[in-house]
Amino acid sequence: MTPEQAPGTEQVETLARAWQARDPAEWRGDAGRYIAFGRQAIALGSPGLAFDILSEALAHFPADPELRYLSALALANGGSSGQATRILRELLAGENGGAIRSDILSLAGRVAKDRWSKLPEGAERAAAGEQARLHYRQAFDLSRDFFPGINAATMSIITGEPEEGRRIAREVRALCLARVKAGEEDFWLHATLGEACLLLGEKPAAADWYRQAAAAAGRRHGDIASMRRQAMLLAPRVDGAAEILEILAIPRVAMFTGHMIDAPGRVQARFPARIESAVAAGVALLIEENNVGFGYCSAACGADILFAELMLRRGAEVDIVLPFRREDFVKTSVAFAGEGWVERFDRVLARAASVSYCVEENHLGDDVLYAYAAELTIGLAALRAGQLETEAVMLAVAEPEDTGRIGGTAGNVTRWEGQGRRAAVLNLREVRANEPAPKLSAASGTDIAPSQEAKPAGLPWGRRQIRTMLFADMVGYSRLREHETPQFFVHFLGAIEREIDASRDRPVFGNTWGDGLYLVFEDVAHGADFALRLRDAIARIEWRKTGLPADMNIRVGMHTGPVFRTLDPIIKQENFFGSHVTRAARIEPVAAPGSVYVSEQSAAALAASDDRRFACDYLGPLGLAKQYGSGRIYRLRRASEPE
């Protein structure tokens, strides 16, 4: 799925080009350049690029505490919390850090808090909570900054030190009030004041500050979700936190699915043009009753466009997913209803928050792309709801018992409800029954189907198939000396072989070259499970004992998309080809060491499958390798692992 423009994409690509164009000889004596570039890459949400910058920097300045801290920050943001913890532990062992020691302590507190939040009750969880409390408290003592301060207060109360927690909360409240009175405008100050008052038992004041924070945040729902997550930590332990969650309530996310307007000549009416106004009124009611603030949908003539128009009129966010290139979609799913619908289609796309394409290529008669688009739309809605700590609901305009084509409305509703999720459905049969039927004229007896583009003749390809592609390589391999490579391959390829043999669902294709690995899986969950098992298998190898560098690690990239399958005349076996194989290959080089990065398609497919074993954390738009543009990337982990 390729967004027309992802936030931050241009800045990331500009920074990546500047990094690639540098003169390494000029940089070797200037740690400040590396620090500036590394900080900018982290600020833009590109931990993979940041790690590459900082790795080179540390080769020249291995003892620089700020470079080591930024490396830990990039790793933590990229999901490699284990490696980040190792660096932080080394930094905190002495008096390293100087002016940034409070930043080091705050990051160590954050990593420990994330670990605490995911562990089950027990000694290990208690130890992580205590570690987070101590790190945040020390950071606050050094910096007198409200961020580590409020976290120190909260973790103190959560871990059984209520007096200390309330003492720090009073200090934080005084600091924030002074900044507010000085005219500083920052909704995080208001949120921190709300949290401090909540910890002190001042419920009316807490509610007032949180209302101000939510109002100041406006449509920055991700920031409001962060406030909610902190309040949810307190809800079981602090009186009044549950009421704060209501103040910070976020509108629901809707996955919308609905039928197109009837094509001219359709014999059995389903969505005739005469009921458009009634359908619009019904959809508006569904939106209002379900308090929908975010909508994911396609943009076919009929129900899709009506939903998007109503959402935009409401001031809500609309994110559109198209199965293939825009021009083809207009031909197959819009133009047959008339020029007016094409104009409405153009207006909706122009005002949407995002427009994504499952493939940038043509339809080529591959109806599997409709099912792929429906799956990803479901998954994107589920992902967004999870990020915002709100509910995902399906809104549908459907004909009862309609079977429809692959990826159609009826199948979407059945799949959604089959996963125990709530759907609100506008029944087209009931809408038609309440509208006067027109006088019937002679009909051709067949429906008029939208035109489809034929596949070019004379090629060996069959229909495109949805597959998951995994690429991996080893960080540190290029630094190995000739005599070390045999030992490396024994352990690296051996680990791959063992994990494949242990797989219940084996890859349908595999290949290696040097330290590179390429595997193809029929199902996204099979690929996700293998990727995480391989990551862990490599991490368990004690490389130093094998005579190899201790910091060797793997990075993995994964992508799900439509590919062609045919006989490869060189290797004499079936192989997979297409632009989506290339996209998968371009994700792996930007992954942080010890992490599995997946495309938004893979993350959405996992979310749509409702497989509770996995979780995907959004990292943002990252520049892909070899100037392949950018993509919205997620870090894959097991649901039981810390974020």
C-alpha cells in the first residue's frame, strides 16, 4: 500500500539523501555533525537511519556519551530495547553523561516502565517497576524537568511508595504552574498538572486540567491517546482516574463497507439511484450513533462515496484505500454511474487525510486485489483504533444474504462479526421497501458489469497471489575477516535450518546469498511467527564464544502483497516476482538490529486476521533502501513483549 504522501516523508528522504552525499573524510573529526544528523533522524521517527548514522559515528568516537545515548534512543524507538538497555547500563555504571545524564536516566526509566507494563505480576515485574521509579526520580532530581518528574511520581505510587509519589507530584505541580503563569502554552503542561492533581487526590482540579489539555491538543488524537494510556495505568490504583478516561474519550474508528450504486440495466435492484437520499440519511445516523471520528473506506460510486462525504461534512477524518491505480479504479468502480459520481470521487480524494493504493499497477483482471483491499482496510481500522485506545466498529450498507464478488460487502461483514467485533448495518432491502418503486421498463435481462483490463498475452504469469516476503541479513557481516566466514555460516545457516525444520507452516520458497535470506510464506501469520523465532534464535547465539564479534545481530524486513508466481528458468523451481518482492527487500536494510520491521500491509493483514499472538508498533514513515521512496513501517513483536 503506497500512500500518496505520508507525514514527514519528504524530511526523512531529504535527510537520507544528505547523509548518503556526505564526504566521510570530512566527518571523521567532527562528532557534532553525527550528533546533529542522528538527533534529526530520531526526531523524524526514522530509527533505522539514525542507527546507521550513529553506528558510523561510534566507530570514530566510541567513548562519546551523547553518541552512545542517541544510539540507545534510536534502538529503543526502533524496538531493540534489549540492546538499548545494555548501552544504558554501561552509561549509568559510571559518571558518564555529564549534561545529558538526566536524559540517559529518563530513557532508562522509559525502557524499564515499558518492560514493567508488559510483564505478568511477580518478582520480575516488581523489579522493573522499581527500576523505572528510581531512574525517573534520579532524572528529576538532576533536571527538575516535569517529564521525568511526573513519571517518577506515578511509578512511586504504582510501586508502593505513595508518600514519595505525592511529594514529587506536589513539586511537579509547582513547577508546571509557574510555567503556565509565565505564559507558556503547552498542552503537555496541562496534562501533567492534571496527572499531578489526580495523584494528590484533587479530582475536580485534575478534571479541569485534563479538559484544558484535551482542548489544547485538538485533533492531535495520538497525544490524547498518550494521556489516556497514562491514566489507564492509574485507573486500578488511583481514585478518580476512571472519570478522567471519559474526559479523554476518543471517537471511534469505523471500517466502512457498502454496495455500489446499481449499474445501468441491472435487473434485480439492490442500490437503485432513487434511494440515494434515504441511504445517505441512514449512513449519517450510523455515524452519529456510533460517534465515528475516523473512517477507513474505499471510494466506489454509491455507499463508499456517500460515507466519505458525510464524514468530511462532519469534520471527521477519512482515509481511503484503493485496490489498484486510480485510473483503473475509476473505470471499474465509478465511471459507469455517470460523470457526476466521477466528480464526487475526485472531490473526496482531494479532501481525504490519506489515499493509499494496494498496488500502484493496473487491475489486470485480478479480482484478488479487491479482497486484498478489503483485508487491509479492515486491518488499518483495527490498527488505528489500537493506537488511539478506542473501539473499531464496522459500518455497512448491505443487502441481506447477498453473496457478491470476492472482497465484497457481505463477506466483509461476515468476517468482522466472526471475530466478535461489532457491526452496524443499514439494510438496503428495508430502505427500498420504504421508497416508492419506479415504473418498470423493459430490461436486457443481464447486469452491465464494469469494464476490466485484460492481461497482456504471451507471458507465463498466472493470476497474482497475496504472499508474505521476508528478507534478512546480519549486522556486522561485512566486517568479518576471510577466516571467520566459515564459522559464521555454520551458525547463521544452521539457525535458519533449525527454525525452518521446526516450522509447522514452512515457507513456500527460500534462497540465501552471503548473509542474505529471502523466504516467501503463504500466510502473513506464518511469516510473522518465523521472523520472530529467527530473531530470537540469532540473539541466543553467543557469538564471542564462536570467535566472532559479540555485537553481531540480525535485521529482518517483511512485506505482504500481490506477486506473480512462475517457474524460474535459472534455478528450475517456482519463484515469486513483482514490485512487491522489491518493496520487501527495501525494508530490511532500514530495520534496527535485533528487530523485525514490517510494512503497513503486513501490519494491517495481521490486524485483520485478529491473531492475538502478535502486535505491531507504528514507527512512522521511513525512507527505504536504495532510494525506493518511503513507507509507513511498523515494528513486529509478540503481544507479550514490551513496546
